[in-house]
Amino acid sequence: MSHEFRVLLRKVGSGPHTSQNLTRSEANDAMRMMLHQDATPAQIGAFLISHRIKRPTGEELAGMADAYDALGPQLPTILPSISRNPWVFCYPYDGRSRTAPLGPLTALVLSAAGIPVIHHGGDRVPTKEGLPLIELWQSLGVNWPGLSLMQVHQILETIGLGFVYLPDHFPLAQALMPYRDQIGKRPPLSTLELMWSPYSGPQTIVCGYVHPPTEGMFRSAFELRGTTSFLTVKGLEGSCDLACDRTAIIGASEDGEFERLSLAPRDYGFADREVPLMETSDWAAEALLALQGEPSVLLNPLVWNAGFYLWRSQFSSNSTSSQTLEDSFVKARSILENGLAWKKLEALRNGIDRD
């Protein structure tokens, strides 16, 4: 038993009247001890469920992210000759169970426009065990597992896309996954994953969430960690995907200046019912049509999402473009209809096959 961890466990697990929040340093220590399995399984499980009941603070998330940075993978900064900083999209690791996802498709459009995109995640995760990003990429013929971190870095530099795969690149975090099933609830780690980035250089982080208090945790943690370029998206199933059937609620920070955006799809011609989740093979068939600008149930939602992110990318400190949101929707559709996103997918398939 770890006596040091026991002290931290007592702080967060003493009940609603006497439990205490951890300091950033204490949260860092607790996360390190869990990742290294210095704490016993009983201690780790007790901490995760106690911390879920208490609810994490921004300071605690900052400390836990510090531990992830120290012990987890960090893609090196890309070459200065690449004019745009990467965008890191943080999707829930436990995937989707109700609505059709767009993450890989949006990434391909952004990459085709010269904006590097990084995803991270793993296989199906309890308790939801929804459709994860890695399976979506595989259904498109892109097989990220098995690549070294340096191979992912090379692909990011040459093609503009990267995927940090937990089983390969962060086995310490992957080893904690069984606890999610054993405690039967999402632990605070599921919140950490929505704001953590495995990239070491200047970047923009996109965080999906469901519950408004989560956004407050993100903002507090980012302020403590000096992260000034990020978006918070109240997206579909807590993802970074903007909904088509309701107003998109987005928080945008650039150089420390935060603003609230509320975008109604109907104002731009994108209001529609959400596309329900389908079999992965059916999703891939629709996705391949959309990537070529062909009729698909995913085409309009993709233009809505990719157009928004293209528009926001011009607010990054190293962007020189200036266009309206409507212009960005036109650009996104043009990238699809001209086959640029499709070519990016082919380049990615070929690049990974060579590696």
C-alpha cells in the first residue's frame, strides 16, 4: 500500500462535508502514482470513484494534465516551414452511441486547407464503449495502430494528420482503462482526456463537453497551465462535432481573450435532424461519398462543421487569412467537390502503408 497516496485519497474521499480539493501539486502526485501503479488497485478504484463524486476542480485537472505531460507521449514541434499550428481535437475516448460522427472527415478537410490536425484516443472504452475515432479511421482504410510516435510525427509533418494511439504510445494510461468498467462510472480521467494534448508546440486545443460546469473546469485549468488558444464545444455526445438540430454553443479563446459564440444552423442553411449512428461499414460508405462532394447524409453536417473550424482557424495568431463564416462554408464545400479531402485521405493511406 502507498501511504503517500492514502493521504491524498483521504482528502478527496471523506464525504460531502469533510472532503477537500487537492492542490495542483497533489493532483500531479496522485496521477503519477496511479499511472505508475504505485497505489494499489483498491486505492486507485477508491480514488477514481471518490473523485467523481466530489467532482474535479480546474486546479486538480491542471495537476493531472501535468502528470500526463511528464509521463505520456509528446509529439515534437513540427517544422517552422509549416505555416500553421496544429489543431488538437479532444473527443471522448468512449466514442459515440447515438449520432453519426464527423471527426476524421473534418480533420481531412482542415488538413487539405493546410491546417495540421491531431487526434488521440484508443479502442472501445467502458462504460459507454461507443464507436471510437480509431475504428472510424480504420473503416476509411487508415490504420494508425503499430506506428511509433516518431512515425506519427513524420506523417503529421508531411501529410498534416496525426493520431496518438494510447495502447501504443501511452501504455501507462491504457493500463487504467479496466478501472472504468470495474467502478461502473466515468472517472475524472474522462474529463482530463477532453483537454489534454499530446503535442509539445504551439497549438489550438478543441474540447468537447456535455455539462456546462465542465467548460468552467477547462477554462480554469487552461489559465493555470498558460494555454491561451482553445475552443470549447457543447457538441454531439460531448464531442467536438457541432449539432445541426440546435444552436451551437462555443467558447473561443485566443491570446487569452475569451468570447462566447452562439451559432444557429438555420441561419446558414444547415438546420436538420441529426444523422443517427449507423453500422461502421455504412458510415464509411457515406463518408467516402461526402469526401468527394457527392450526395451523402454526412455532406451537409460535414460542411457545417468543417466550415466553422476553417473560419475559426483564421483567428489563430499565425494565420494571415480573413474570411466570413459564409465564405468558409463555401471553401469547405469547394475542398470536398474538388477532391482535395479525398486526395488527402489517399495520401494518408499511402503514407502509413510506406511506414
